[in-house]
Amino acid sequence: MTEARQAPTTAQVMAEALAAAGVASIFAYPGDPIIELMERSRAAGLDVVLARREGTAAFMAEGHAMATGAPAVCLSTLGPGSSALVNGVAAATTDRVPMIAISGQIEASREQFFTHQVLDHKQLFSPVTKWAGRVEAAAASTTLRKALSLAAAERPGAVHLTVAGDTSARPAQGGFTPPPTAASLTTIGVTRTPGAPDPGALVARARRPVVLAGIGAVRAGATAALVRFAETTSTPVVVSPMAKGVVPEDHPLFAGVLDMACNQVLWELLGSADLIVAAGFDAVELIKPWTVDTPVLHIDALPNTDQIYAAEVECTGDTGAVLDWLSDGFTGQPRWSEADVAAHRARLRTAYYEGRVDGRLNPTDVVDAVRAAAPRGTLATTDVGSHKLLVGQGWQAHAPREVLMTNGLSSMGFGVPAAIGAKIARPDRPVVALVGDGGFAMTATEVRLAASMGLPVAFVVFTDGSLNRIELKQMERGYPSTATRIEDMDLVALAGAMHSHGVRVTTAAELDKALEGLEGLDAPLVIEARVDPSQYQSQF
């Protein structure tokens, strides 16, 4: 007689399900209840990456998912492990990034009465995820399929799964079938307020239209359609920060990034338009209130449920297909001349460089120097702070997913771990992290992980000894700097202690020299760029 084949364990089904869905790495911090899942993941060929804390594990997963567009996975233990995961999970949801976050839990037999390190994950994660579920042996494959499908569905975000320590080793029922890849929406739905024209007529009658493209257009792969629409109608394109590169920023009709540095110039452009074509724009990225009363044509996979702006006409469906449909039907005359757009871009550039101090290392000097040294196709992450506003406006992106930032939750501590996750996802691409000294202090020890994995990421630290954005607000109110000054650190010595290269620069010439070997790094590089923060005040 042949022996009956032993049923796979729940942990095995989970690991094989993630592998079948294309997951290659799990970003983790270990604990007792997840030992079995970590081992089964290793056996399934997944790389279990040890972050230095759960919060950075989540940001590594977010950076990985941002770079690829596919769900990424982070893993924690119970109690303090799961609570430490919350911030990065919330970031993925508000940044519209597909993530599967998994936390272990105490044995199910004790969970209802035991209190040590036991938190209610359903209540903890429900406010910051699309779904907070639980993996049971009888439904492990179905639960994973639902989690993967839901995380990637519009709008993408995080799903959290709890697996009890005794569940992982139990035999699971049923195999795993990956969810189908989402197909493009071919049907276009049009909704109009009474008396409003059809979308084509709305575009045709506009004389000064402006496109506002957002992260929905990135997910839709709408770059070609956006460029075609802009060129067909001679319409300038403004993008949201997380959509940088959805229109190449060296295109003559590219008009800037909303709500980054020089934001007043962009809002004045939108206010002067007679139509805003909002293509995949997500209001989660708005930093300033929507105050313009320009008519809006809403184009997205989802209807305009946010109602940040009122839209007379809504087109729901594949963003690229809608734009192509409008381009096909356009018969009007050119709206904007290249000279008009060039004049706007010149004004934007002047505003960007306002506040530079001659003879000092300015923040824009750092952005410009790193961009010039980094080859085309480089992935850049940015942390949160005053420098982010300049990176968001000044770093030239040529394709989507080249600039990775958190601009939904906008959490500090993102830039360093996200760069590591991005480099793991795209080992063929150079990766630089542009971070403030505050954000770097939160996550600096992850550089040791990059060194141990042989990841030649460049970490450029804007060092001014200040949590500048908040300190400027204190100054505006006439208050002294309270809890906004950071003690000086020797980042060069710190880099050396983490088996990485380190260099300190105080001038543009020193920075250029430090960047000379950017393409040929053999280990992580930490550049301590001691900037004069005076320029930030001009963007405040």
C-alpha cells in the first residue's frame, strides 16, 4: 500500500501562495509565532530579509511595491511586533500601495483569556487597512487569495493577516490558485450633471485647459495616452508628487509638480485654466486645500467620491483608454503654445531657486548635483521634510516609479528602508535615497543591512541639525526652537562602523567629487551633505 500524501501545513500553504503570486522577498522581524512561517517561506524559495525593526520592514515592503507595482510582504510577531508595524501599514494604505502585512498571534486556545503581548489585531489594523483578516487552516488558500486580490484592487492598499502560532503547523485544506491579473477596463462610463456637455465637447470648448495627472494614471499605465492627449490638444500637464514621471519631465508640455516647492506657481496655473482634466488624480496627495473654482473633468477608474473638487462630467474606466478616446475625437485648434508653457516653466524654475545663498551648499545644489550624477533610470527615494518639497519639484523623472515617496501618510523614516526595498526589487537600477538628518536618525542602522546584502545604495543626508519644517513654523509664530534641534553626529564614522563608505561635504565642489563614483559603488555610500537651510524658508 502507498502511504497517503501528508497535507501541507498552513504555513506551507501561505508561503507557497505568496511565491505563486510572484512574491520573492518577505521583510520581517522574527518572533515565536512566526518561526514556522519563516521556515516554510525559506523552503519555498522566498528571501526572508531581517529588518532592524518592524516599522522599517513595512517601509522596505512599501518601497519594493512602489518600484514594481506588485504586492509586497512584511511580517511581524505578536504584541509589540504588530503594533510597531502599524505606521508602515498605514502608509501603504494611504499611499495606495499593495501590501500584505502578516503578524503572528498567541495560540488560538489561549487568545481569548491570555493578556501578555496579546493585542486585538482586528481592531488595531482595521482603521489602516483595506481588510484585517485571520488565517485559519481550513481556509488558508482562500484567505491568501482574497488578501492578494484585495490589496491590488483599486484603490490599492494594505491588507493585514493574523496567524496564530498553533495554526501555522496545522494541516491546511485545499491548494492555492493565484487570483487573476486585473484586466484593463474597456468600458467607459460617463456621468454628467444636468445640462453639462459631453466630455469631448467640454475639452473642445476649453481654451486654456490643464491636465492634472495622479497616481491612478501611473497604475493604469497611462503615460503614452497622457502624452498623446497633451500633444493632440497642446495642453500642459501638472502631476501629483507620487505620479512623478508619468509624463517625462523633459517633455515641453510638462508643467510641474503640485504641492511641492513653488506650489503657489502651480496653483496659479490651475486657477487660470478654464478646464482641469483630472486624470487619475487622488486627493490623498493634496497638501493645500483645493481652492480653485476651475471646472473639472474627472477621469479615473473610480467615480469622484472624494468630492474634494466638484466635477460636471466624470469618465470612469481605464484612464489611458478615456484619454485616447478624447484624443481620437478632438478636432479643435491648439490651445497653448510652446512659448506659453516655456514661460511658465521659467517662472517655476526661478521660484525653485529662490533663497539660494552664494558660497554655501544649498539644498537645491544637492538635488541638482545628485540628479546630474545619477544615470537615467535611477530610482530615487525621498524622506519627509523640507528637502522633500525640493526633491519633489526639482528631481527630473523620465518614467513612472522612478521617484518613490510617501505622500499620502507622509511619514518620516521612509527614505532609507524604501531605498533598500527598491534596490532588492530592481537590482539592475541605481538607487539613491535623499533624506534629512531627522529621518536618517530614525533608520540609519538599516544601512548595515544594505551592506550585508551587498546593496550599493547611495544615502544622501541633508544635514542641517534641524527638524526644519516644524522649526520654521515655530519661527513664524515667534516661538523658540523647542524639540526641533538635532544633536550633531559623525555620519562618516557611523557609515564606516556599518561597513559602508562615508564622506562629508560642505561645498558643491566637494559634493560633485563625492558623486564621481556613483555608478560603480561596491558598497553603500553615506554622503553627509552639510547644507545651509536658509533656502527652505523661501519655500515655506
